Amino acid sequence: MWVLDQPYIPRADRLSAGTPLMLLTVLAAGAAAAVVAIELGALPARALRIVGVTAGHGALLASALAWAGVSAPSQALTVALLGLASTAAGLAPFGAVAYLLPALCVIRLAARGQLTSLSLGTPVSPRGVFAGILVGAGLSSHLLISASRTLGMQVRVDHVPEVLAAIAYDVGANVLAAECFFRGALFNRAQRRWSFATAATVATAAYVLRYVVDPLLPKSAGLVVGAVFYLALLGAANCWLLWWSESLVPGLVSALLFFAAYRTLGSE
Amino acid sequence: MSLIALALVAVTALVALEDGGPASLLRHAYLVPVLAGALRFGAVGGGLAAMAAVLLSAPFVLPEIERSGLTAEAVEGLVTFAVLGLVGVLSGVLRTRAGRQGRRYEVLVTIQRTLADEATLDVSLARLRAALADRLRVDEIAIVARDADRLVVAGGDRVVEGSLVARVLDGGGPVFVEDTGGSGRSRRAFATPLVSGGDILGALAVERKGEISVGERATLEAIGAHVGIALENARLVSQQRRFAVELAERVAMARRELEELDRAKSAFVAIASHELRTPLTALQGFSEILALRRLPPEEVTRLAEVMRREARRLGRIVSDLLDLSRIERGLEPALCRVPLKLEPAIEATVDIFRQGSATHFITTECEPSLPVVDADPDALERVLTNLISNAIKYSPTGSAVHVGARALDGTVAIEVADAGRGIPADALGRVFEPYYRVPDAAGAARGTGIGLAVVKALVEAHGGTVHVESAPALGTRVTVLLPSCAAAIPGRSRSVP
């Protein structure tokens, strides 16, 4: 029993210990340089999305991997694959298939047992996956119903390639980076310092903030309130799923289902 | 849980079918699954059920606000949201607290029952650990208690230096550790001292993969205090029982000793009466003969000698009785000590026996130039008389009795040895007790059982010691050690009679 036969040493490391500051600085500098280049006309305007996706999601994913103890070259490779996928998706809709590359890279790291501290590559029970599906489906259905009743938005099936490209983006960038960082890394570390409620609040607040400041999110008040509401629920639910199942997979499933439902919505 | 979910869906379906809008009366039916969730699963269950109810009813309320703003119906719907949330959370909190109090009460009863048993500390702690593990719903539990200079550990083998429990035992107070290591859900640990009257008697420690809430920690601290008090009570009760058993044994022993003493005294009275009567009878008979008859001078001399011997015997018995009386009152025998040469004193006493009894061959052997002793001549004579008399009484007719004296370092040793029946080993330690007679000696010779007690008291009053050595069928030797005069009265010069 740990309390009897292991030495007790009070925790001394900080919450942000192990953050890859060099890589984050490079990403920030690259993004700033790209913005300047776009402003000067050296790069096309659509490059802004490519840079934003690479820098934003890359920073989250690289931080999560660094906190998990993954080597710097592997972090850089994952960010590079993310940048490549973002570029490919920016060039043509089917190029979004390239978002599978960073996802495969993460899966490879997980299979090697390098992401256990993110609760990836650890055993996952069917009950956990089922609970993830239940949470994702529940929130998705509520989103679809309330969006159609209150915001006048409907499920649209006339832009299938765009929806599939958006789902690929969620798989390889949006959901993957957010779940790895806000749940796998941040919540995992926070729950080792504080109570579940505090850790979940911190992780969820950071998660919601990340979307509120996202320039790609529409800025109408109704949509922002709706986004905060659903993302807060999704974030809290995914924290609980990780806590309960001890795996990040159920949270990934629920978030993918929710964002897939969100991608199908469109105005009449 | 399924029933609660079904109830929520059913109420939503009914509200949708009625199409009553935000103010539909059926919305109050959400209270049923919310209360059920709160009563079944506590605050979390009630809160989640209320949130689910709000989420399910939101599509009926929010469109009304979108369309017409905050109408009376919309406000009713919003108030319903608040009521559901409050009812769910508050009912759940109350249920959680009531459950916690109930469990706490059960735990306290368990502690009292477990530690009330008459079992060793190791067994009691093991039982208590099993009972608490069942009720506290933790993954691991350990109870450590101090027992004199050792630690009794239930739930492990030992307490490692520097561990959480060791820190608590060292007076660190309760300690909560948010994470003990490993991946996945964090494993929490909490250790609290078992205290009683400000003393740390041990520690209670638990581990759980999951939350150990503030409320649970407070409960564990209270349990630690209760276990500490219960342990202390159990220890006191055990001590009291031991005292009671010990006291009963002592009372029984004292009672046996008193009964034995009473029997010995009764026997003594009978024997002493007989011992006194014998010389009295002789004195009475011979004095009547002398008074009533005219006898030849030789016969008169012989009768007078017999009367003198019996009178001395009577006087010795009376002196012994008086000394015994003083001993029993805690007083030393009265002495009149003078510097005394031992050899003449020994020879004089032995001569009396030689003249009075021809049944034994009495030899004396005194070292030349024996140091003088500071002693009461009468007391010394009584000591020697008792010892020689015993030697004669308990040795066969015709055997030798040896009386000797030799100088040792600062003392003089007087020895009286016989070749008699000896004293059994188990009786050797008691021969100097008043009224005690060796069990099989009563039939062998007459005696009061006070002679050796008086000898011991007289010798000790002189600052000396007496001890007896005996081997069955070989004989007995009694040795009296008296301090020599130089040692007893340093620098004192006195005349020697």
C-alpha cells in the first residue's frame, strides 16, 4: 500500500512544466511572419487559414505531446504533418484527407505506449466507448433540435464534400488537438493537483475560451452563446468520460459526433 | 437510472404532444425524475437529472423567447428551469448529507463493537480494518496503532521511514495527497492520526482511485478521533481486567495464607499448651515429692537437677513466646549486648545438653583465637539452645551433633550440624517462618514451630544472618554469621567477661 511503503514527497512541479517553449515560439513567429507576408501581398489571403490552423492546433497538439514526454522531433513531425494537411486541404477539398496523417501519427505514438499519460494507448472498455457515443449523440441531437427551433438552422445534405472535409479537419486537427490538450494533458494534470470539479472547471473554461477567441467562429451573439453552452457541456462531459473510463477515446468519440452534427447545420 | 431517463423522455414527449408551450402544466412532472435522481444518486444525480430536464424542455421555452421576448409564459418556463435545478441540487445535497451521517453512525457503531471484543490489538485492528473497508468504500485501507514500543499494522507489513503514515505518526496532522502516481484517474490518499487526549496512538490511511471529497476527509478525521478514543478505552478496559484478575489472585493467595496461618496458630496453641504443661507437670510432681517425702540427699539432688532443667526449659519457651510477640508487633527482641567470647559460651551451652541428654554425641570445634562478638549472652544462649535442641530432636539416637565456630572476614560463623532426616528442598525457604513446621516433622518430634523464627530474629537483631543447608537423609547444617566485635564496634574497647 502506497501510504505505508512509499516515501511521501510533496509535489513541486508546476502545472505548465514541460511546455515546448521553443516550438511554440517558432510557431508564433511563423504565424506572425505569415500575417505580415499576407498584409504585404507576398502570400494569398487564404494562406491565413492554413497558418492559423497549423499554428493554433499545432501549438495545442505539440504541448500535449510534450507534456506526455514525446520527443521534440516527434512533436515537430506531428506539427509538420498538420501544416501539410492544412495546406493540402486549402488547395482542394479532397486534400482534407491529409488530416488523417497527424491522426495516424498520434495513433502510432499511442500504439508505442508513448501517450499513456494522455490516457491514449491504454485499455478502453466498450462501455466507455458506448458512453462516449451516448454523450455525443445526446448533445448532437439536442443541438440539431434546438438549432432548428431557435436559430432557424437546418440539417443540409447538399454540401457533402464540404461536410466530409470539415469532419476530416475535426478528426486530424480540431477535435484531436483539443481533446489531447484540454482533456488528455490539461485536465489529466489538473486532476492530480485539485479535485475533479476544479480540474474539470479549469479544463472546460480553457476549452471554451479557445473556441470563443477562434477567428473562424461566427461572431453573432446567438451563435456565441450557443457555442459557449454546448462546448461547456461537451467539455465537462468529456472530462467526466476521461475520469470515469480512464481513456481519452470516449471523449474523442463524443466530440467527433458532436462536431459532425454541427458540420451538417446550415442556414436556409 | 434507466427509469429516470425514461421518465424524462416520457414527460418531454407528453409536453410535446400537448403543445402547451413553456407554461404547460405537464412541465411540473419533470420534478418526479429530478427528485428520484436526487434521492437515488445524491447531489450529482439530482443536478444531472435537473440539467437533463432543462435541456429537454429548453426547445419549448427558448423559441418563445426568440419569437416574443420575455413573455409571462417564457418567464414561467425560466422559473421552472431554476426550480428544477434548485430542487435537484438541494434535495441531492440533503440526501447526500443524510446518507453520510447514516454511514458515519454505522461506522461509529462498528468501531465500538469491533474494539469492545476481548481480542489482541492485532486481531482487533484487522477486524476493524475489514469492517471499515466495507463501509468507507475505499480501495485500500490501513490502520496503524502504537503498542508499547512496536507498531501494529493492519493492511500492510510495516511502515517505511518517510512514508505518509510515518509522517502522520510523527505528528504531521492529517495529510491529503491528490495523486499517488500512475496513469488514468488519479489515485488519492488520505491519512489522519488516531488521537486520544492529545496523544497520537496511530494512524488511519485510505487510498482510492477517484475523489476523496472534503466531506469524506472530515468524516475520516472524525473516525480517526473515535478510533483513537475507542483504542484508548479498549486499552484501559483491558488493563482494568488484568488488574481485576491480578487483584483476585492476590486476594485468594492472601486468604489462603491467612487460613494457613490460622491453622498454624491453632496448632501452635495446642502444641504450646502441651509444651508448657510438660515441664509444669514435672515441676509440680517433683516438688510434691520433695515436700511430702523424706528422701536421701542424693535423690534430693537428682530431683532438684531435674526440676532445674525443666524450669530452664519452661523459661526458654516463655522467652521464645515473648520474643515472637515482639516480632509480630514489628519490634526487635530486647538485647543487652556486650563484647563476648564465643568459645566459652558455646561450650557452656553444649555442656548443658551433654548433661541433660546422653542420646547424642555432641562435639564442639572452635578455632583458636576467635574474635570477640558484640552480643547478648542470654540471646546467644537461646540461639544455640534452639539450634542444638532441633539437631537432637530431628536426628536419630546415637548420631553425632557437631557444633563449631570459625572466623571469617569480619564475621564469626557458628555452625550446628546433624546427621538427621534433613529438610525437603521445598520447605527450606519456609523454616524461619513463625508457626511453620515441616509437614512430616510434626510426628517425628515435639515443637512449637517458633524456635527458628526466634533464632532468625535474634541473629538479625545482632546484625547477623542465618541460613540453612540440608540434604534429605544426610543431615542439616545451620550457619549463623555474627559480626565480629572490631567490625561491630570500631575502635571500641570493652572488658570481656
